[in-house]
Amino acid sequence: MEHVHLAAEEDDLYSGYNDYNPTFDSEELDNDAGFQQAVRTSHGRRPPMTAKFPGTAIGGRALGTSFGSRMPMASSMGRPMTGAVQDGAARPMTAVRAAGYSSAMTRGSTFDPLGQSKGPAPPLEGKSEDTPDEKVKILEKKVNDLIEESCLAHGHGDLQLSLDRAKEAGRKERALVRQREQSGNADHINLDLTYSVLFNLATQYANNDMYAEALNTYQVIVKNKMFSNAGRLKVNMANIHFKQKNYPKAIKLYRMALDQISNSHKEMRIKIMQNIGVVFIRMGQYSDAITSFEHIMSECPNIKTGFNLILCYYAIGDRERMKKAFQKLICVPLGIDEEDKYIPPNDDTHANLVIEAIKNDKLHQMERERKALAEKFIMTSAKLIAPAIEATFAAGFDWCVDMVKSSQYVELANDLEINKAITYLRQRDFNQAVETLKTFEKKDSRVKSAAATNLSFLYFLEKDYDQADRYADLAMTADRYNPAALINKGNTVFVKKDYEKAAEFYKEALRNDSSCTEALYNLGLTYKRLGRLEESLDCFLKLHAILRNSAQVMWQLANLFEMLEDPHQAIEWLMQLITVTPTDPQVLAKLGELYDSEGDKSQAFQYYQESFRYFPSNIDVIEWLGAYYIDTQFCEKAIQYFERATLIQPTQVKWQLMVASCYRRSGNYQKALETYKDIHRKFPENVECLRFLVRLCTDMGMKEVQDYATKLKKVEKMKEIREQRVKSAREGSARGTRREGSASSVCTPDPVRHPPKKDSVSHPEPKHSPLLAQGRDSGHSSHGTSAKGERLSAKMRALPGSNEPYEASSQRDIDASYVDPLGAPMERPKTAAKKRNEEDEFADEELGDDLLPE
């Protein structure tokens, strides 16, 4: 028991394994003196085996075996037998004991068979990049990275960068092929990588509209027999030919691709056949297109193909087949879930959370988009074929409504009825439109609100504001959150000049729909009428941020800055406006007026000249240009403008007198005399004309001077008599008024009745259109017009100089008879934007697409 040791008593169960005998250390053999001595002395000189084994039983006799009778053989290296005694020196036994398992450790060595005492292993040697295989792998990685970068750039919309990366990938791939050929591995070319590079390059060429290069690249892929299924790329080639309007080539390639696609790929074949049908429609070959679409509708019906089939039947005028195609269209399954699926139950909390999560996810959005697209195609088809399938469009609409009511699109029946009313509007049959819309008064709230909104709009057009107000109230009662109904209600209040209340309705419409541009525009006009110019400016600035290219909004902003006495800002906005409507004569004339008020005559002349070029009938512009040429001493050029004014206003004698005056100033007295004679024939009682004739004939020594002098006296006498009669009539009326005043106990003036101001301008009233008062609201611009009239009148009074002949005695009289056309309010010529808006007047306060003009 003294030699028994328990494992628990040992400090380390595996101690001693790291200790080893240094005899087995092969790395120290070079430093082992005994080993080296043995190698130097024993190599090739081993003695014969005569050694005796002392201390054994055999003594000096030979072994009694065959081993003892044989001559011992030296080893091939001439080494002595291990264990033999040589030169009296004992050598260690190296192959007698089991390695590492000696019971007695010698020389203090520890057991370490794995060589762990030597420290950590040296680091692995890195692979050399100079080998051909490594170079090929690096190039392949670079090519793949470039293809990925090209695709990402295209996804971000950077088409040029995507093309550059695709080209670079092509260059790297060609270098890779050369590298393989040089290394003798031409048989191991990566065909998938080559295909990816060429396909991506062709795609990026097509995206950058480089169709010839794209077709060449696709041709390289298609002609290479080593690429499997490359024939499908003929569809891409056909798409490029379609974009180039090379329709016969596109059909040929589509059919070649169709032949190379097996029947197992049914969906792909259907898409190609649909493309073929579309190309036939573009070519006008409706019969061939019908063949393709009918095959698709029999195999795999879809909404787009059904709609295209109806278009083809409509093009050839086949009524019965139009009806059948419409019935097929409304029976196409959409493959979407019912909306009831997204109604959460009240008792299951977990189910409520799930439904809340999927209510607006990508799948549900896709379902809604698909359903909206189907409803759009069905509505468009019904509106298209309704007038064609029956004798009257009303009967056609009724048939379509009946078909829709028996389908899965029951809710579209009411929308078709509203479209029927809109068709009546396009035909100017307002009574039938009103009757049709009135049938919705007993329907559900949504349809009732839409119909009442349109009725309110119709009565507003007819200026029956009471009925318009009634139906606006009805629409608001059915749906208080209908912004179109609130806008119509605000418009009816606006025309009654209750601007504060109108503003409240417009604000409520904006609260219900913050993107309602009609309400924001009308609110800006309302603030403008109330004189709250800063708030109006805020409204139109917000609207400009939404409608960047709206000419109406920019005009209102320019007008507001003019009213705020900031002409520089007004000019800036008008300059932006002419980038949108460069041919609008009113905008150009307004720019000329603002530059004239700033004293920049050259810029004013430029814009007035442009305005005259686009609209040569604007009297204001004509008068300014004529006065400008007279100021600059070019009377001959002013004549053409005053002659144009004579053609526009032939009953206004002042334009003809100005023509004659220009002839006199230019020294052409004979032409001036003829002009005055012509004026006298048209206006025989004109005093100024007779006075000029008398003076001209006197200076030129003509015989007609006595006749004109006699006529002048008669006309002046008649004028005096007329003035006396007017004066006496005024005095009589004044005496009668005083007598009535003395008979009355109290006489107070009526504060309401005032004569119209001379510089007042008719503001546009709120209209039916989405933007209230689509015509530009002049607002404060009347003051600018009045000032311009005063300036031009002053110019005309100063036209003939007092130091020139025939002018000094007649200047005041000429002025006395002139009626300044700029002093009175004038209607602005309609701009192009306004004309378009009036043509689209049926695009009013609508619900959805209720009143679309197109």
C-alpha cells in the first residue's frame, strides 16, 4: 500500500508529460559532443560483432541459434551496432527503450512529445499574388464588383455612371480572358461572368438611349451558341426597335423570341403576345391585334388586355363585340383579398395588432393600386363605348350601368351615373344634367355629396346663387369633410361680398385637405379684397411652393408686391412669369408699365414692343408707343401706331388728329392737309379740325380757306348755343332742388349712392373653376393705370410744340376735345392662361373625377 497513490492526492494528474530526455532532442544533435564524436569515429569502420555480454549466462560461447552461426552484417551506413562497447566509452541506447516512457527520467528532462515547449508556431506564409490563378481570381472579383456598382448607380438614377462602370467591367473581363489564355487555361473561361458583363452593358446602353450600341451588344450574346437561353434577349431587342418605331422589325423579333420559349413558361409567352398586340395597334392593324388579345383573354385574362381589346373593337366599330369584351373585362379576377379582411375584431387584441400592422403594408398598397387601375379601365371603357353601342349615349350608359351592377364593381355604377351627367354637360344639355344629378339626392351620403357639389357648381355657372348655395349646404350636410363642397359654399358667400365668412369656409376646406390648392388660392383673393395684403401674400407664396409653374399665382404675387409699393419685387415675379408664358401680351405690357414708372424708358419700350407684337390691338400699348416715338423725334414711326388705333376705334377722332399732327411735325403739310380734309368729311362738326384747315389753307394760299372759315364760325356758334342750353338746364334743376329742399324739413345725402370712381377696376368674381377667379385680379393696378393715363395725356398735350407753325393757337382746343381712354377702366385682354381656364371651365370644384373636362 505504500506504493499506492490516490489521484486526489496528486497536485497534477498529468505532471511529467512535458519533461523529456534531451537525448531525443534532435535539434541539439549538432551541439552534442558525444554524438558528434561517435559520428566522426564510427562511420564506415564498424568492427565485426565479437562483443561478449558480460554478466550474462551465455558467457563467451556462441549463441545456439542460427543468428550466432552467421557473420553479422554491418549496416548500410557503416554504423556500429547500438549498445556495443567501443574504445571503452559507453554510448547511450537510442532504440532499445520505448520513446518517452522511461520510468526513470534522466538528466532532469521533462516529457514533451508534441514539442509545446518550443513556443508558438511561426505565422503561415501568405499566398503569392504572382501566380496565374491568383491573378485570375483577383480580376474576377474586380469584374463582379464593377457590375454591382453599375447596377447600384442605375438604381440611384445616375445613368451615365452606370454606363461607365459597365464599360469598365467589359474591359476588365476581356483582360481576364487574355490572362487565362496566357496561363494556358483557355478552356476554363467563366461563361456566366462574360454573359453578365455583356447583358449589363447592353442594358445600360439602352437606358442611355444608345440603341445602336445596345443592339450590337445583344447581337453578340444572341449569336454565341455557348450561352443557353440567349434567345430570350430578342425580346429586349424588340423593345428597342419598338422605341425606335421600327414596328415590323419589333414584331419579327417578338415572334422569334416566342418560338424559342417553351409552353411551360406560360406567363412569359402571354407578355410577349401582349407586346405583339400593342405593336399591331401602333401600326393600325387592329384585326391582327384583336387576334393576339383574344388569345390572351382565352388563356390568361387580365385587365390591360381586356381594355386594349375594347379599344380595338371600338376602332373597327363592332358594337356587339364591344359589349362582349366589356362583359369579359368586368369579370376578370383581380386576385386580391376583400377589404373586410382588414376590419379588426373588437375582442381579439392579438388579431387587432396583426391587422393594424398589415393594413398599410406593401401588399395591401399593391392590392389597392391594382383595384384602382381596374376601376379606371372599366370607367374609361364605359365612357368610351356608351355612345357607340346604342342609338343614344344615355341608353349606352344605362346598359353599362346594368352590367356593372351585376359584377364585382357595384360601387362604380353610381360613378357611371355621374359621368352620364357630365356627358350631358359637354353637350350643353344642362337640364338633363341637373335632372340626372338630382336622382342622387336619396342615395348614400358619398354619392349624394358628389352630386350636390356638381349641382352647386352648375347653378353657380348660371349665376343662380340661391340654388348654388342650397346645394352647397346639401353637399356639406351629406359630407362635412368634403373640401369641394366647402369651397362652393365659400364662393356663394364671396359673391355676396361677405368676405370674412367666405374666408372661414376656405380655411375649413384647408383643414380638411391641406393640399387643396383651390381653397388656398381663394383664401388669398379673399384676403386681398379685405385689404390684408400681407396675409394674402403668405397664401400665394405657399401656393407657389406647391404649384411652381402656375402663371395665375405668379401674376397675383407680382400684383400684390405692386400694391405693397415694391416695384422691384413685382418686376422679379413678372420676369419669372414670362418664362412660363413668354407670349402673354398683358404680362409684357405690365413689365413695360413698371419699367416706365421706374424711369427706364429703354426697357419699357422693349416690353411694350413685344406686347404689341403679340397683341397689336391694345390701345394702351399703342398710345404709349406712339407717344414714345414723338418724344424721341421719330414722328414718322409714330404714324403707324396712331393709324392702328384709328382702325381699332374709328369713331374716336383724336387718333386721326394725332396722325395729322405727326404729318405736320414731320413737315409733310400736303399729307397733313389731306388727312384733315378726310377727318372733316367724317366729323364735320369737329372744331379742332376746322381750325387746322383754316390755318393750313391760309398759309398755303388755297381758295378753300373762306369755306372752312365760314363752317368754323357756324360750328362755334352752334357749340355756344348748346353750352348755354346745358348751363340753363343745370341752373333750372338747381333751383328746383333748392325749392324741394326748402319744402323738406330734413334732407340728408344718401351715403350709399356714390358715382363710380374713375380709376376703379372690376375685380374678378369667384368662379366655378378650381382656382377662384381664374382671370387675373388687377386689384391695386388701377392706380398704376390711372397714373399712366395722366402721363400719356400730358404727353399728348405736349406733342405739338408751341414754337412750331399751326400749333400755338389750337393746342388747348385740341386737348379739350380729347377723351383720354386711359382714364376710364378698361377690361384687360384675356391672357393665354385665362383663355385656357375658361375653356376648361367644367373642371370645377369636383369630387374625384366628377367634372373632368377631358
